[in-house]
Amino acid sequence: MGILIKIIIFILSLNIFPYLSAQKKYIILSPSGKDTDKMSIIDSCYIRAWYAFNADTINVPNSYEDLQRLEIGKNFIKYYSYFTFSSDSLCTIWKKKHPQAKARPRRLGSGGKYPDHWSEYKHSEIFIDCTQKQLTEYARMQFYMQKQNSQATESVPVQEWTIHDDTMLLIGQRCQKATCYFRGRKYEAWFTMDIPISKGPWKFGGLPGLILKITDDKYLYSFECIRIEQFTSPIYIKRYEDYKYYRIMKREKLLKYQKFIHEYYGKATYYPLELE
């Protein structure tokens, strides 16, 4: 078989999602699906918060860039994409039903609005080890860079908040406004003291209540809580077993890898959450 034909077959097998604009063509390659049966229990929790990430319309999940979950345990906190986890679960089920298949789908189910760029925030999972006060990000790279799947550990980030008198209601919870500057961006957050947990979406935390909404001042990124679940019986917090094989690197180097994916492969203008 000629090399050109091999290349064509390879490309057709990648589950490519093109996005066309007047000037550019973006190619987005989903990462390989993960086997949700190969996860280990690391903790349990009684509370879980759901966040719409970059929603166009808060009541329309298909308008979200992602739907994300915060699980708060005694020893560990986990923040991750529900859309990605749901897809991985469906792919795992598909594989069981098709044991002879030579290839498997990399994405199934609802995934929010059609992507126009690669988003590392949709394909990374964050774990906070509360006993060690360390945060580890496990970053799953695009399909052709999966050998570069990486992990970066840092001390739990600290934001210096200014709390204001402004209040508003979010999902029935009275919230208070707070602002901060964090790693190159200014943020406005709304937290509720009715849930006295000093956590929030992504890497945010440190307020006297759960953060229910946070946006940057350029309106490039937003996280808004749409639902809070409190369980009478604990649910498990799980972590993929193969994360231990992810390349270990500094946070700054991981950011450079993600910037490279956007600008070199995706040909997309890159606006990361972390500028510093």
C-alpha cells in the first residue's frame, strides 16, 4: 500500500471535527477514550456541584462549552468534565459490546456546543490532596499527542480576594461578590456562605463559602453552578489508574505544551486562563 493511501486511511480514522470560518480551518482531534472500568477509589464525598463552563444560555446544556463537576471529599477534591466522563463511559460500554472491533470510537453522547477550538479545560482533571495541600492536573492531549499526556503538581493556589457588599441570588442561594487578580487575569466571583465550603470550580477557592459563579473581566471564561447535590450516603471519588504513567512536568512546561497545541496544530488564537 502506498504511503499516500496509508496517510489518507489514517486521517479518515481519526474522528476529525473541522470548523470552517472565512479565513481559517480548525482541526480538532478528540483524545482517545479512557476505560472507566479502570479507575480506583481514592475518597468519598457527600456533596457535588455542577458547573456550566462558558455557557451561551445557562438553561440550555447544548450551549455549554462543557459541563463540569466538583466533588468534595474529606481528603480529596476532584474537578472534571462530565461531558468527557460520560463519553468515556459510553465508549467503555461500546467496547464491551464489540469485543472484536479493531478500533473504538473516541467520543460518544452529548458534548455541548460544537467546538471551534481545542480546550484543555475539557480534557484535564484536577485533584486536590487536602492532606498534602497539593493540586495535580492530569492533562489528556489531543489524539496525535497522546504520548505527551502529562501531569503537573503544585501547591494549592491561593487567591487574594476582596469581598464586596454586593449580593445576588444563584440557584436559590444568596451570594456575595468577591474579586481577585490571579495569574494574569482579573476575576469576579459570587460565593454563598450558606454552604461554608471554601472551594470552587477549577483552581479557585479560599472564600468563606462555595463559589457558585466566577468570570474573568474580559468575559472569555465563565463557570456558573447549575445544581448542587447533597447525598445521604457517600459517593465514591475515583481516579484513572493510568494517570500514574502520565509524564511529570512543571506547570509552566505544561502550559507551553497546551499553547503549542492551540497555535501550531489548531491554528487558533490562544486565550488561556493562566497568563502567568
